[in-house]
Amino acid sequence: MRELAEVLQSELEVVRDLLAVCRREQDALVADDLEAIRAAAERKGELARILAALEEERQLAVAGEAPAPGTEELRCTLRQAVGELREVNETNRLLARQSLAYVHKMLSLLLLEDQAPALVDRLV
């Protein structure tokens, strides 16, 4: 089993990778680049699975040892990175919601009054 500091460092690296992917996703949302959005979503899923496995490993490491001197600084840095990730995700959520509202508005303008609302579906 790896030491707690090693696991925290690995978690930090994955969170930083996730943050970079979310920033690329943000650019793709602004540019309405569906392929880039799809690629970002796939990569986020991969990183989330890696992060979940690391979290399990971290919990085992915490239960099995006393924290080493450098772990508190790593925890602080990790908390900051997670906070930044939350902010970027919130912005991405708002951008996606705004794009969806725009699409719905355009669809409603294109429909005749007696037509039922259309559904937008895209196979992935």
C-alpha cells in the first residue's frame, strides 16, 4: 500500500488534469463545439473513475498510518484545486443551461402555434 502523501499527490494530479479538461470543455461550450464537448465528457468520466479509486486508496492509507509532516500542505493544495474545479464546473453548468435555453427558444419561434413542442435528440 502506498503512503498517504503519495496518494494525495496522485489525487492532486488527477484533479489538476480534471480542471484542465473542464477548462477545455468551457471553451468548447462557448464555441458550441459538440465534438470537443463530447471528448471532454468522456475524459472527465475516465478521470472521475481514477479519482474514485484513489479516494478509496486514500481512505485505506488514512486508516493505516499517522499523517506524515508533508501531508497537511498537500491536503490544503488539494482542497484549493477542488474549490477551483467546483467554480469551473458551475460556470460550465451555467453555459450549458444557457445554450439549452437558447435552443428551446429558437425551436419555439420556429414552431407554428398549433404544433406541439419538438424534442431535440442527438444520438451519441
